[in-house]
Amino acid sequence: MSSIVVVLGVLLIVAVAVCALLAYRLGQLRSAGTPVLLRELPAAADEGWRHGTVHYGDDTLRYYRLSSLRPGPTRTLVRQSIEISRRRRAEGSEADILDGMVILELEPGADEAGRAFELAMAPGADTAFQSWLESRQSRRSQRRRSA
């Protein structure tokens, strides 16, 4: 009987620790990021959307998935490689979760693996994202490194 109590006690402690870590991560992400939905392309019409937040850096856009306990970013997009190929509104059943959001389709190559993504965000967040992209240094103005 005592071994069962010990095992249940250990499981309870582990469950409380996981819940505390999840609450801490959720609090961290919600306090210092822009809420977005992201999905990797190709994807079915209304599948693959993941809730998260993005954090803007000098050279990267870091995406943190809300339902992950991973300490670092889930995806990192390189600022110089991000190109918006089109904008659209939610279609079909997407409208249930993406109502009023702007969906941006990013060309392949936004991350280091060369994948294509879609980002869904509020109109104000879209303006901030566009400003962040437009303020990047031009590729032509970068200095060439001597070999």
C-alpha cells in the first residue's frame, strides 16, 4: 500500500511541475509577443493553423507555439528572406477562427530550410509586420565581404 502512495505522490508532483511550467511559458509568451496563427505550406484549405506569438528581432522573426513546452522558438524566419507573395481573407471554414484577420502567404525560403508559410494576424499586427519588413536593410546596400 505504501509504494502506491509514493508512486501517486511522485506523479502528483510531476503533474504540478508540468502545469507550473506550462503556465509560466504561457504567461511569458502572452506578455511579450504579437499573437498570430502560423501554418506551413502546402496545407489543406482549413488545416494546419497553430496559435502562437511572434517576437521581432533585428535579423529574425521568432515564432513561439503556445501549446509547446519547448524553451526556444518553434520556428525562426530570417528577415532578409521573408517575402510576401500575397494577402487574402479567410475562406470557408477558416473564417470561424480567422474572422477579421489578414492572411499573408510567405514565399518559400523564409526559414533556413526553405519552407513556405502563411501567417494570420490582426490588421494592426499586419501593419507592424509590414513596417518591420520594410525597414530592413536593402540587400544591395550591404557591404560585400572580402575573401
